[in-house]
Amino acid sequence: MNDQQFEGLRRSGITPLPEAAWDMVRWENAREVLTSKIAGGEADSTSVDDDLKSFISKVEGTPRDYRCMVPIYDSQNNPVHCGHQIQRKDRILCHVKDKHLHYRAFLCEGRCGRVDW
């Protein structure tokens, strides 16, 4: 939904959901599809990255160039964006895969501290 559509809803007396709430629906759908692809062996790290690119944003004028836009819930149970920032695009995608999708494409043979990984 674009800004004009939001404004049209506001003028008609309808209060649209916050952007993070819409993103929560998008994230839940994307996560479900990706989880199915991963479980079915239909995904590789590159295809997962491609599917997750819509959940990161470029930040201009800061030393940390990329921001995680995965929706999470704050302490009052309101949907907000994660907001974690990292300088490199590959690192923010790793953050999204690890922290939000729980997808680790490569075995680390226990170096991460989990003996089952």
C-alpha cells in the first residue's frame, strides 16, 4: 500500500494498520514459504538471500549502511522493525537468517557453541 492509498483511507475515516503490522504479515508469509523450501531441500543460501532482500534497507549517511526491517514485537507487544544495523549487506542478511529465520546454511562443527550444529 502506498502513501496515497493510506491517505485516502485516513480521509474516509478508516485508520490503516501501522507499516510494521503490514510487514509482520509479509514476514510471516515469507518465513513460512522459506521454511518449507529449506525443509524440502529446495533452497540454497543465495536463493534465501534473494527472498530476504525485501526485509533489509539501505541507510544513507551512516557508518552502518544496512538496517534489518524484519518486524518483531516490542515490550508492549506492538509490531516494530528490528532496526539492527550493520555496515555490509552480506552481514545484515546473515543477521536476518540467523536471528529471525534460524537458518544456518553452513555447518560450523560446534564452533558456534551448539554441539548439534
